[in-house]
Amino acid sequence: MNVKILLLITLSTLCIVVFFKDYNNIDSYIGKTMQESEAKLSIKTIKCSDNSPKWMKNSLEFIINDQKILTNQIAYIDSNQNLHTCLSGWKNGFIFREGLSNDTRFRYASLTKVVTHHAILKLIEAGQINKDEFLVKYFKELNNENFLDKRVATITIENLLEHRSGFDHTKSIDPIVKFNHRSWCPYKIKELTNIPLDFDPNQYYRYDNRNTCLLSLVLERVTGESFQEYIRKNYSLSAKNIKFISGSFENDEVSYDYRNNAAWSNTYYKNLDFNTLAAVGGLSGNASQFAALIQELINSKTHDFFNSSHNAQRSCEFNSFKTCNGYLFRSYQRNNLSPKMYYRNGSLAAATSLLAVTENNQIVVWLGNASIPQPEADKNSLDLFLYQALIPITKD
């Protein structure tokens, strides 16, 4: 081969490697410049269904510009049960320009918890579970065991539903999402005898994946079925093209943008156990079908669907995000006279999501293909944007 041609190929390859390495680093000048250019293009791709409310398009513009997430699905079921949709971005990134559709798959992340907790509420309603009973009652192998931390034996089903059990991922390692590590839950329930809690059960609320994982084990013991099969069957997942993630990405799935959080990459799934993740963040599908599923759950009028315990209510700051947590949802309201918005956030690698439901049963599902960058993620800006859109201030 001609030496000049070989040199040109080598230099071109090197440039491509350096470009894409730098391109995926949002802190770099190239990364920021490219993202800003893509954002302008992404806004031009926004498509909304006929007669969709203006706030839907505005919300995607806000997400693209302020949250730095370029590819999005948003589905809205209004109070008359009409479905509206909006999209932005591309299925496989702006370079390939394949259009996004309402059928494109995203990972729901922790929106999955709403389904898991709902299944527990249905079993409570059917009398198969008592929310006031201790967790250990459902596991014969824990009877007469000596617990390293005796408080574990006082955890109730209600504590788990409300994330008030004593697990705090900011103080102890959450094994569910630890890389290259086999979590004790859902595989070794007897490990509870060796685990210290981070606070007294029911003392306060702290979101933690271990709560939902343990609930999935209770479901298995009560029903005699595997968690995934029970959910598939009882929530008609196949009819909605909603699936449990097995690890690698599906052919109909969106590509993810990791530039907002360098801790993740496209190979992250090789380091996680997705059977462990199933109950806490294992579902995937599109926004419209998840909104339809939530509508079904609301229409079923499940007892305690929006409720929380008296202890949870007493410690709740109604106009502060991330403090008011019930059996399925967190809640927020502008003031104590304003309507509430019930919501659940999701985040798994670069998949980010939000479910919101109002008191008059409006439903919003948003799915994005990137993380919200820090410190923006801590501001709950999108949650507040949706609250103000769905529950505007009315003038007397």
C-alpha cells in the first residue's frame, strides 16, 4: 500500500478516536460545543400530536435547553382520558438521523417501582398480605434466627412500601446497583440476619432500592410465582410491548447519551445483574404504553393508590420535593390549599424518566435518553415545570 495513503488512514483513524473520546466528555470544549449544536437541531425535530396542549412542546424545549437531554418521549392523558404525545431527537443519535417514534423503547428505570408497589397493594387488598405485619413473618427461614441488628425484625410491609425501613443508601452500600457484585437481595434473604440498619424503622423516609427488592420477595412467597412472571401475567405486559430488561439493548430501543454523567458508558449493562434490578428498575417500553398502564391502575381504584401512612404525613413538607413519600408516589403541592401532584422519578445510567399524576387523574410520562447533569438534577426543575403546567395558578 502507498505510504502516503497508509499515513492518511492512520491519521484519520486517530482523529476519529480522539474526536469520539472527547465528544463523549461533556466537560470538554468539543463536547459542549457539539451538544449545543445538537440541542438546536433537536428542538427543530419536536413533533406533537394534533391538539396537544402547548405546554408539552414547551416542556421538551425546556428539557433540551435546561436539562441537556436531546431525545425524548412525552405522553399525556388528559382528564377526559385522551392521549397526547410529543417527541424530540433521534433513535440512534443525530449523526445517523433515524427518526424517533412513539414506539421507540426506553428504559423506565425506577418508574418500575410503581408497578411493584401496586402489586403489593393489590395483594394487601385481597387479604394475602397485611401491611402492618413484620417482613420476617413471610420467611420461615428467618424464624428463631438471631439478628445482628434486632431492629430488622421490626420492619413492616408498610415501612418497605414507604421507604421507611431503615435502609439508607447514603450511609450504606446499595447492593442492587453495585457493579460486578451479586446482591444478597433477591438471592439470600438470610443475609438480613447479618445486616445493620442505618436508622430505626419508621423513623424517617429515605429512598432505597432494598425496600422494593424485599417487597418483590414477599410477593413471590405469597403467590408462589416468580416476580417477573407474576407481573407479566397480571399487568398484560406483552400486549403493551413492555418488557423486563435482560441486559443488552433491544433492537427497537433508543441509543443513550452518556455525556452528562461520565461515570456511565454504553457497556454498563455488563456489570449489573438485571434479575436483581427487575423489581426496582427493570421495565422498558414507550411513554404512551406506560401512561396507558397507569391509567388502568387508576381506573382499577386500588385502595391506598395515592395514600401514605400517618407517620409519613406528619413528617411531610408538602411544598418540598423528595420529602412526601407514600405507598406508590411522592407528592408535591404549591401550598396546603393547592391540588397535589403525585410523581415518581427514574434514573438508570443514561435513562431518565418521570411519571406524574394529578388529583383529577391527568397522567404524564416523560422518558429521556440522558442523565440530568448536576447540580441541575438536585433542583427538581422539571418536576416543578410540570406541576406549574398541569396545575397553573388561577386568578380569582
